Amino acid sequence: MLLILTASALENKPENQISINISEKVLVEGKNIYLGNIADFNSPDEKYKSSLKEIIIGNAPRPGFSQTFHISYIKSRMQHQGIDIDNISWEGPQQVIVESKAFYLTEKDFQSRAENFIKTLRVDLKDSRINLRPFNDIRPSVLPYGDVSVNTELVSEPSPNGTISVRFVISVDDEECEKRVILFKLEAYREVLVAANTIDRQSIIQKDDLKKALRNVSGKFSFYTEISELTGKRTRLNINNGKIITADMVEEPPIVKRGDLVTIMIKGPGFTITAQGQANENAPRLGTIRVINTASRKELTAKVINSELVKVQYIHKGQ
């Protein structure tokens, strides 16, 4: 008798009879959870099945988190949206765990992005072996799944001891999600020129005064790597053996000295005038120097061309 009733019931099914198989656990993207995200459907009516898939069950949990929905809640949501659930047969578990798909930025990701940023910021460190360490552990950023972009900004100039603060501005699908400032300790090692011995102040640097050594240059913005860049320069202070030589320690030696006689030249449109002059100070090649015209005793400012010639800039009277 029971078998006859069951068969009779099946024969009287509505045409849009549908079975829904609830999943045990799903991973979703976006802000909403749709019935189509959490269930499979079996129905000959494709239009009806498609409409059921678009039913909103609820809001998606935060990225990386999960939420459990019981079948009774799912049914109530469907009824609230005008669905007759009497013609639906249900299969699968009595509840579904929904987790939002997430994108993770790890400590390694932050360090890598900071290193690339610093190499862009400090071109002189491009060929250096960089060791970048955060002062504290970096918690991962858990972001909505999508097109992630990270803009990196310098908070303050790097300190001489290599401390640097970097701001990360994180966006997903062009919408800003998070800002983070992270403090790093920067070490950047490369071969640079150091003093091969103690070099006295006002000395002209020779090749034998220099050697290459591996040094941390994170706080040095003006070091040298080629011997030809330093030979012939004059020291402005005593430089101890093994010390990195930087631009503020050296200068071009004067090729014109105070009291030297020089030729003063001024060039204008279609003419050149020269006169004898006397240097009023020391100056290197291409440096600025004050000279006295020995005939008129007038002081002029000129540019040193070589040890015997200085050039005064021509200024048109109309300027």
C-alpha cells in the first residue's frame, strides 16, 4: 500500500518540481551569497532553475572568515522572496559553511615590495645586496578577492643608521581597503671605495690611497665605486684607514690660486674681449672665482676654464 501511495505522489508532481542539493562547505566571492553559490539544482525547467540561483541568501562574511547557514534559514529566505518551497525536495546536509575567498599579503610580500620600492628610491643601491628587516612582526593583510594593487610611499627620509618608514596603500578593484605604515631596518651591502690608509686633510688622492671593500651603505648617499672618480681629488678632512669615502669628504683641487695671473675673457655677439687679471681666491676647474682686472682694478666674477683662463658671463644691457 505504501509503494502505491508513493508512486501516486510522484505522478502528481508539479511540472516545476525541483530538487536542491545543499553543499557542505563553499568558497564565495563578492559581497552577497546566492543560492546558486551553495547548492546544485536538478530541474527540467531551466528558467525556473536560473531564477532560484539568483536568490540572495545573505551577506558574505569578511574575507578569510566563514559563516554557517542552516537549511531552515535558507528556506525562510526563499519564502521571503516569494518562492513556494513546497514543490522543492531537499538533499544534502542540514547546514552549509560559507567562507569568503580572500587574497593574502604576507610578511614576505610586504618585505619584497618595500625592497623594490627602496631600489627605485635609491638608485645607488640597485646593485647592492639588500637585507630589509621589520622592527616588529608584520601581520598579514586579509583582503577581498579581486584586482589587488599596492602603492608604496616613503613616510620620512631614511636615517643614517638605515631606519626607514614605508607606507603601504592597499586597494582592491580600485577601492582603497587598508593603509599600513611599517618600520624597517635597512642594510645594503656593496663594494665601495674606502681609504687604504689614513689620508691627511688637503691631500691629493692617489690610486694607492684607495681600495674596494664590502660595506653597509644604507645610510651613505654619495659613495664611490670607481677609482677614476676619486683620484686627483683633494681631501677636505682626515680620512681614517678603512672609512668609506663620500662626496662631502673630497673636493676638486684648485687649478687657480689666489694671486695667480690669468686671462679674463668675455664673449658677446660678434666680439671677444680679453684682459689681464689676478685671482682673488682659489678655485677648481669650472668653479666660480673672483678676479681683479689689473688695468681697471675692477673686481669681476668669472668661471675657471683652465689654469690660465677665466670667462666672465656676457650680459646684454637690455637684460
